[in-house]
Amino acid sequence: MRGLKKQRRIQVIIVAIAALAVSSVLIGYGLRDGINFFRTPAEISETAPDPDEVFRLGGLVLEGSIEPTDGVEFAFVVTDGAADIPAIYVGSDAPPDLFGEGQGTVATGRYVDGVFLATELLARHDETYMPAEVIEALEEQGVYRQPEES
């Protein structure tokens, strides 16, 4: 009787571990398209992603690089100080009001033939905000320094 209880307990533990492993794999598989980390221009210039891959590009909009084209479309350059990536906004909405030259941005889109085709632009919330990931990447390149608080 005692051996049967011990054997049953071991079976339950093995089944629970197997169920946990299977559920972890299924959750990871289901979220693979929803996990969307951003990359810096330096990372993209080192290893160009597949043209079909949708990802986020983060950095600063290079001064003097915004050039209007047709309608809401416009061209600009995203930089992190180490590399520059030309980009074209091809989204359907106007860009955020706070999107501008010298400002931090994170753009979602694809990298095709050396140009990033952005379908969505994110800009800072106010004049002092910049995404934490962008700040870290720019600090690593030596381009950005945290402003001193007064």
C-alpha cells in the first residue's frame, strides 16, 4: 500500500512537470509574434533583418533629415551616433505632434533594401520623456547624457 502511494505521487509530479513544460512551450509559441523588441541603427547595420520581419527601430531623428513626400508620408533618418538608418514613414495617420528632429523615437516597420519602412511612429510624451530602451542604447554609444535636474 505504501509503495503504491509513493508511485502514484511520483506519477502526479511527472505529469505536472510535463504539463508545465507543454504549457510554457505553447505560451511562448503563441506570443512569438507579439514580442517585439526594438533594435538600434547600429544593430541593424551589423545584421540586416529579413525584409518580411516586422520590428521596432529606436534612436534619435537626425537633425535636418526630415523631408516631406506625398500626403502624410515623409523621409527621415534614425541615428544612435554609431550608425544612421534612412527611413520612410508610410503609415496612414499623421505622425505624433512631438515627433521631430533631434527627438527620440521608436518606429515599427520593415527594413527593405537599406531603407526602414515605418508604419507606426512613437514619440516622447512630453519634452523630457524618452523611452528607457532608447536612452540606454544612446548612452552605450556615448550620444546621450541624462539631463541634470535643477
